[in-house]
Amino acid sequence: MRRTPMQNQLLAALPRATYDRLLPNLELVALPRGLAIYEPGSTPDYAIFPISSIVSILTLLKNGSSPEVAVIGNDGVVGLALVMGGAAATNTQGIVQSAGHGYRIPAYVLRAAFDAEPVLRDLLLRYAMALATQMSQTAACNRFHKVDQQVCRLLLMCMDRWASNRLSLTHERIGNLLGVRREGVTESSRSLAAAGLISYWRGCVTVLDRPGLEARTCECYEHVRTETDRLLPRAAPRHLVAA
């Protein structure tokens, strides 16, 4: 399938005129797994709109742990702080979790467009609200809910932002993202596999029964999805062909 910027839901939701003004500045880039898109304290030169990759936003702690506070895929943009008055990242890090592609845009171009294009500004502000909801709900989930529920939530959120039911995630990686012990993730995965909800082989999780996962997770996933759909309705794009 040919890659286009419209495979990112934010870009696809823009009016044709706004999209056309951004298009010359959108550059297709590969996003290999493990790539650090930005580091704590850095000021990124580009924002990235993923189309076929998943980026984890991690909070780095002094003890060396790095729990995940948000996941961004084809639903959003990495580098939102560039237009929100805080160009430099603080204690967060953006790491590619699942390899794929995205479209990058120079920071100065996105800032100028944010100031000049009311539709783009409104869209990014609504996305910022959705991202804030995801972060706050993730913090609550990681604190109060069972590992089994957290694993289900993570898998579902990744699937929402990834065009496949196969996710490249090791037990160790899931444990690091959730801030829990690897043994707990292994036990949870075995339970989910025994119930026929997932299969796991050599670092690859395949979701076999999505409704079953949704029934088994906590309320956090549904709350984030409902709020995201309210703020960013998945309307059909106004333009169907992109360069």
C-alpha cells in the first residue's frame, strides 16, 4: 500500500486547503524500533506524524525505570510541546516502540501553521486534551489496577494506533512500559493465552479475541477511547488523494 500523510488521522481530518499548505513540508521518514525521537531536555527540530509506527512517551526516573505515560500512533503527533509554549522536553523521552514510518515537519513550519491556521490550531489543542486524558488515566491505571488489566489496556491502545493485530512486544518490554515485574507480565500473558485471547511467540503478541480483551480490561481503556472519540471524531477525510 502506498504511504501517504493521510494515513495519519490528524492530517486526514484537515480541510483540503490547510492540508495542501502543509504537504510540501511533510517528509516521509523511517522510524526503526528503539529510535529516540527526542530526549529529556532537548528541543526537537521536527514534529512527527506517525502513520505505521507506535511511539511510547516515557517518564525517566532517578532509579532507572521508565514507565510509559502515553502511546502515540497514527492517531496523533509526536512533539506537540513545540506548539504549546514548551519546546524543550522535560523528563520525558519519545521512543519508537513498533517500527514503521511517519511524516516529519520542521518545528518552525508547524509553529507558524499553528499560529496562522485556526482549524489546525483547534485540532491540535483537542488532541492535546485527548493526550492529557490518556496520561492521567494511565497513571491511575498503573497505580490501582491489576497487571492483567494493565496488559489488556496496553495491547488495546496499541491496536487502536496500529493497523494489525500483531504487536512486537516482549514480556520484558511490557513490564518496563507498565512499571511492573516481568514475572507478572509473563503470568498475565499465560492467563490471556489460556483464555484464547492472545498468542505469544518470540516477542510477538497476536491478539486473537479483541472483544475478550475489552471485557477483561479495566474501565481506563474505555474512558480514554470515549474521550478521544469525543474530542477527535473519526470523520471521513475531505480529500481522498494525496501526493
